[in-house]
Amino acid sequence: MIQVQLVALTLFFFVGVVPFTIYPALDYIGNAKPLDPSATLTFARSLQPDGAGGIKVVETRELRELVEAYPDVWFYARTPDGANAGIGRVPTQYQLIEATMWYVDSMEIRLAHDVEGSSVLLRPETSPAGPVMVMTGAGPVVGLAALVRELSATLALGTIAVLILASVIAIPRVVRRELRGIETAANQARLIDINTRGTRLPTDNVPEEVRALVKAVNDALARLDESYARRERFLADSAHELRTPIAILQTRIETADPFPEQGRLLIDVARLSSLAGQLLDLQRMDQGETSFVPVDLGDLAEQVVGDLAPLAIAAGYELSLNAPDKPVLVNGDAGSLGRVLTNVIQNAIAHGGKAGEIRVDVSRDGTVMVCDEGPGIPEGERDRVFEPFYRVKPSPHGAGLGLNLVETMIRHHHGHVSIADAPGGGACLIITLPVLHTQHTESTTP
């Protein structure tokens, strides 16, 4: 803003003041300097009526100071009626115009040579005795300092006007133009989230005063990205390392002689295996290593239910599947969606009351429902169960990550998860995925 004001004032001075004010004034002064018009006004203020129809000079402080500063100064004043008064000696060459002073509006004589009476000024003034024409010479002249004093008010008003115009018109436009870069950076910042890492705020067209802040924000984003990358590598490595001991543990439990807690342990190990697999799925998706392909939810549910049926039966449940005959195609990763459904069914096995039926329903609109006949989930807790490490009831089994991973994975597939009451009591977890458009076309074709 300061730069805009300085530019505006510079242009105002060199384009407006110099050619139209200062240069004409300096040219007016020239070599033979004109008399200062304030001298005639000073003399006019000292004129008073003499009581006999004439005028007289009553010395004032200003007049005395003027005469002391310029001893050779002279004045001659004349009223319209012919009354006159003066101070000093009027040069001979100007005495001839005394009687005709009122025929002249104003007059200024500046002779080229410094002779007696080389500069004369004739001006109308208003005095205490009435209107008078005052002629003077050998008094103060107009110099550069006096000119600046005369022009100071005009220059001040012009400067204020230019600053106001610059502040009202130019500065808002400049500020808006400069802030476009900040607005672009702000719009870019609104798009940054956990799934768009690597994004940086643009520094083009950003004002110099804000560029350091934008650079600091970009450096902070880079450090966050690096921290996220380290965390993801750790989680991926941990999940990968866990798969082998989990598989060994599962094999040993399955091949061991039957014992009372064998079924419970197999359920827990299966959930651990599913948890490790989902952690790996999330890391692959975050790193863009997963390709989505058409997946038939019916076939997927049939495969998962078949794999988990022995586990459910051993835990005291009946596991059933209801799926349409025609394919229900969604765009996704079959392995990830299979582990999601496995996790949900295992959660029903763990919390379904250890009795009753676990029913899996697949609908043509891309909805998969897993319902049990257990105690259900209170309505006030249904949103919080998707938070990491949150459990409705304390339990020594699991870590409270299962449903959080399910919800995260379904979001990656552009779907959503919700919980409702099962028709026969218990909880019903509902997964909804967008079906492929080609499927809608085929279903509506006669």
C-alpha cells in the first residue's frame, strides 16, 4: 500500500504539480522578480477616513515592520472619489497615471534593468476607508519561498485528494490482485486431507510478506507426510510380520487334541488374522497399490460364509446366507471386501450371545446385512463403535479396532456402514456399496 501511495504521489507531482504549477510559477518569477501582493493589502489596512471626505494613513504594526525592512518602499492609494494618501516618493514616470488608476483593473510592471521604479504593482484593495486602488514599488518581491507558501495549501489539498483516491480506488484493486495468490493457496489448503498427502500450497502470485508463512506451512506438511509414511511402513511391516506367527498358532490349535477353550481360541486367532490382513489392505490402498475390479457381492458372501460356517457352528450359531441369483457387481478389491465381511461375521460370532442365527443378506442395491440375535447395540453407542479402541462393554478379547477398520475400508470403496436393530432382536450391521452402472443397465433391459 505504501508503494502504491508513493507511486501515486510521484505521478501527481511530476505530471500535475510541476508542469501546471511550479514551472509556470518559476517562469512567472523570471529574472525580474514581481512585487509581493501582500504589500498592497498591508498598506490598504492602514488607511482610515480623515473626517473631511478624504483618507489618511494610520500606521499599523505590519506597515511599520514593512517600512523598516524596506526603507525605499513607497505607496500611493486613491479612492474612486479622488481622495488619496501615500508613503514615500512616487517615481516621476508613474505620477502620470495617478488620475487614471481607476480605469485599470490591475497592473504590474517589471523592467528588465534595475533602475528606479523598475517594479511597480497596481491592485484594487478594500480598506477601512472603503475601496481603493493601491500602487507600490521598491517593496518585497515574490521569491521561491514565498511561492511555496502560496502554493502550500493547494499542494496539501492536492496531495490529500491523491492519497484518498489511491486509498479508495488503487489500493483495493492492488490488494485484491495481490490476495488472489493467497485465495488460491487457501482453496488448495481446503483440499488437503489424510488421503491427499503430498499436496503443497502454491507460492506463485503470493505476496512476499506472506510467502515465508506459506513456505513454513509446506515444510510442516512435508514433515507430516514423512511421519505418516514412517507410521504406515511400521504398520505394514508389523501386520506382515504378524501373519506368520498367527498362521502357525492357528495350525497348532487346530491340530491339537480337543480341549475346552479350543473353539474360543480359534475364533480369536481368526479375528487376529483378519485384523492383520485388513491393516495390510489399508496400507496398500493408501499407497495406491490396489486396483479395483468388478466384484460380485453374492459370490463373495457365499465364499466367506462357507469358510466361517465351521467356526460359527463350533461357537453355537447357525450361519445362513440369502443372496440373489443374479450378480450384484460393485467396484472394489475382492480380498479387502472379503476380509471386511469376515470381520463383521466374526464380530457377530464374538458378541451374538453364543446362540441363535447369524444371517447374511445380500440385496440387489449393493447392501449387505449381517444380523445376529444377541443383546444388540444401544442406539446411543452405534456411532461410537466405529471409533478406534472403543468398546461397548470391556472385554479381554480383541483391541476394539475391528469395526473401525471395517468403516475405513468401506469408505475407501465409496460406501458407508451403519447399525440397526435386527428384526428378531439383536444387532444388524449394514454395509452399502455403490453398484456398477452397467448392472443397472442390464437389469432394466427387457
